[in-house]
Amino acid sequence: MKFALALLKHWRNSPPTRFKPQYSSLIQSYSRNKYVTSTILNTSKQNNQETNQNEGVFMENLKYLFYVTSGLLLYKLYTEKVEAVSLKGRRNLHNFIADVVEEVSPAVVYIEIKDTRRLEFFSGRPTTVSNGSGFIIKEDGLILTNAHVVTNKPHTKVEVKLFNGKVYSGLVEDIDVQSDLATVRIDAKKLPVMKLGNSSELRPGEFVVALGSPLSLSNTVTSGVVSSTQRGSDELGLHGKDMVYIQTDAAITFGNSGGPLVNLDGEAIGVNSMKVTAGISFAIPIDYVKGFLQNSRGIRQTPSGGPKRRYMGITMLTITPQILHELKQRNDQVPTDLQYGVLVMKVIYGSPAHLGGLNPGDIVTTINDVPVRVAKDVYAIIADGNIRKMNMTIIRHGQKMNVQITPEDIDQFY
């Protein structure tokens, strides 16, 4: 092919005379076409070079514009004062617990049980033997609390302190020992009222607020979440209760009993009842409260000369395998070989249990050398009229100890 092209180029300049005329015209035509093609290619090449030059100029201008803009932005950043992000208003936006407390606190009350037989040395007033919490459910002075708050001790009177500091004498109106609920009436009108919610709508994981008077510190607030909405009484060793409890990790301690467990809508969905250990507390569902209030029989009179029952002055809880596991996980002072027992939840000041040396948090394992496996065993021994003294083996702070308690006889009403 190269040879043919070279030959045609040579013949174009000096065509051979021996070729026929038609071949000469063919060679001349080829030469003209090649010249036109060469001209077009050269023009296209020039256009491409001009286009590339134009693109190069555009990119240079764009690069220059980028440098100038970046410089202006950096100048603005370092020369102008940048406004700090304002935190104002976040307290009102995110403090939902405080909003709930502000709304419901006026309906929470502090309850003291006064022993009329013992007077304080300096004031001359009756000695406080127990305390608890409650909340107002009717504006005419009806207060809801736990039964064990107001029925623990004979020869006592009930005093109720409101949120505003006013103190009233209370009258126990109705009691249900089985559900551990009671109502107290004070002589007051137009009081702030706690709204009652629906515990059946409660879900595990919901935020709740516990209000009350732990350790006599009135108007105390703690919060947490619902751990379980259906913790059966059998699981807790509370035989004969036939009810379920709300389990929460909200901090509840002695004195919180009877106070409300409130949801974020400001509604009472439970009544704080008992604490096992840190992070494990229980409340009576408000649906049980509604049934108790519907069946309320009004003011009950204290009988005189009626049947008696024996009184020790404690609130206790059976240590089930589940509770024992939780205790061992949360408290390293619980012996690893402990298999059963009854946990003392509360001891009434001045009661036989208190005078005998029993403390909250003690674990009773035997009474008169008889193993104590459930709370029912303790009640059976107390009810036995032939047993006057109870020699208890207890575990306190990981150590075994012995205490002796002599129950006393009180009216059946208490």
C-alpha cells in the first residue's frame, strides 16, 4: 500500500508518457482530492487548538474565582464575631419530670402516727412512732394511703401535713388489709386533687415519678421506669393477696409508703407500697384502688372490748428465688449460702419489734429454731397464743444475730 502511494506521488509530478490518457486523469483527480482532504484536516486541527486554548482560559478563571471566594470566607470567619449557640429555653422544653412534679405535688401529703402515751421531752407533744405518705383524691379531704401506714400501732393518732404546711388531725375512714389500702379523712375543703389514671394502660419502660416522704423528708421526688406491670403476689411471697404489683426502679424507701406513683400525664397509676432493695420497688396498681373506693364502707369506729390480735409492728416480704437472686446481685453482704427467709421491710418505732432490736433490712431465717420460709410462717407463730416470746435468728450486714421479741395484744381493728 505504501509503495502504491509513493508511486502515485511520483507519477503526479512526472507521469509516464506510455500510460493511456484516462490513467493520467485518474492520477490528477487523486492529487486534487488529497489536497482538499489535507486542507480540511488542517482547519479542524486549528479549531481544536483554539477550543483547547479557550478551555484552558476558562479553567484558569474558575481557579482564580475559587481562590478569591475562599479568601473572603476565611476573612469573614476570623474577623467577624461568631454568635454562640444559645441554651436558653431548654429547661422549659426538656424538663418534663419537673412539669409533672409541679402539677401533682400540691395533692401529696405527709402522714405521721403519734403515740399518745409517749410525749417528747422538750415539746411535750406525742412522739412520732411511724410516718408515711398519701395523696388527696377528693377535694373535701379524702386521702388515700397504705393500710400499714395507719394501722400499725394502738394508742395512736393520725396527723396529716399538707403541701402548704398546714397540719390536720386525720380520721381513718376505711381499711382493706388484704390489698393494703386505706382512706383517711381530714376536716378541710377545696383541696387540690390527684387525678387517677389507668394502670391497665401502663407499659414496661414508661417513665414514672414517685412522690412521698422517705425518712420523714416530706415532698421528695424520685423518678425511674416501669420494670414490670404484672408482678404477681405469689412471685413476691405475698400469699392470699391475689393481686399483681407494678415493679419500678424509682427510688422508694421507708416513708414513701402510700405516696403516688405518677405517669407523665400527671395521673396516679399506682400507690407506692414496698421496697426490696435499690432499684426494686413495688406499687399497688390504681385499678385496685378504684375497686377499693367503690366498695368503701365509710367511717369505721374503733371497737372496745372486742376480739384481740397479737401485734409485732413490722412489714415483711418473703424472699423468693427471684428476689434472692436480685439481692445477691445488688448486695454483696447477703450470704451466698442463703436459701430462704423473710425480709423485714419496715419496723414501727416503739413497737415490740423495735424494742426487741429488729431493724429494717434484717432477714429472718428461724423463729424458736423453726425455719421461716415465707411470711405466712411468721404470722402463724404470732397468732399462736401459746408462744409468748419469739427468739429470732436474723442476718444483718452478712452476719448472723439473735433477737428476742414479745408481741403484744391489741384490738382486732388495728
